[in-house]
Amino acid sequence: MAGIHDLTIAVPRGALFEGTVDMLARLGLDTEELRSNERKLLFEDIGVITMRPSDVPTYVEAGAADLGITGKDVLLEQAAHGPGEEGRDVYELLDLGFGRCTMVLASRAGPDPALEALRRLGVMRVATKYPRVAAGHFERTGRQAEIVEVKGSVELAPLTGVVEAIVDLTATGDTLREHNLIVREEIAVCTARLVANPVAHKLKAGPIDRLLAQLRRLSAAGVA
């Protein structure tokens, strides 16, 4: 269809991949090779680059892709949160609706150990893969928190006594329950978002506007 074939799109591997590829197929792209070849990264014939969701804003900002799809959690973490901080320079164009999950503060079931740490020590320790989001949340809510950044299973940190709480994404809550953790606060609802390179947004306004119109029609029809 007119529009999407004139653009290069950064596509996230992982949890958002299937929903993204389904969307691209509905927009008229031939996604057969994209679905079947997990090792290939660059699909020049259909204008698609695949990568980790956290890398999408980097490639879009650099102009390697005109558009990208990534989670709101990635955009929140990579945004500037305060003076002197640098965020990714991309435009968030549309909430695509799929890949819904929630950024939460969670701790072990029972009396809240994070609340108890705040009462006793004036500070709580929080493990997360999203240190900027977590720090911003506690600053806004007037609480002192020592942020411990982890790369692997965040749920392990409170179970071993390294921290009193975690900030993480959850879709069903199953993983939290399996580790005897419960949600104490909801921080943000996160879904897949369409982002654009600022220069491409101007120079390729026509194709991008046509693509947005297609996506909105699909959404209105209940098939986006």
C-alpha cells in the first residue's frame, strides 16, 4: 500500500515482535521471511530492520530508520527526566494498543518491607531494569530510594534481601505471584508505540501521514 513501502521501520524482537509483524502484514507488507528468519536483522526488500526494543529509539534517532515500534517502558526510561539529562530525540506518534503491561512497584507479600524500611531508615532499596523511571517516580512522590540496577531476573533481589522492593513490568502478574511478590503501586501502563525520526517526520510527511491514517482505520475497525 502507498505509504509504508516508502519508509524504513525499526521492528522490536521479543515480546512485541508478533504483534508488530501482524500489524505490518495488515498494512500490506510481505512478512513471510520476517517471521521465518530469526537470525536475519536487515530486510531491505520490505524496509525493515529488527533489533532489541531498547535499541529502537537509538536507530530511529540516528536516522537509520524513519519509524520504529517499541514499548512505552523504553521511551519512559530513555526520556530526559531532569536538568542536564539527555533523552532520545524521537517523536511519539501513536499508541498502537498491543503489548499492554504495567510498570509496578512490588514487594514481598505480607507487611510491606519497603514501607517498613522507610519508617525505620528513611530510605528503601529498590531493584529495577528501569532506574530512571524508578528514580523519577520516587522523587515525584517524595520518598527516598536507593536504586539498584539489575539486568537479569529482578524478582531475585527482594528474595535474597538485596532490596525491599522492585520496579518492573508485569502483564499477568503470574511471575510476581510465583515469587511471593505483590503489587503495591501501579506506576504506568505501557503499550507498543510508533515513533518517528524528527527529520523524517518532516521530509517524509506524506508517507507517514498515510501510514497513520491506515493505522487509525484499522484501529477503528477493531483489527489494529
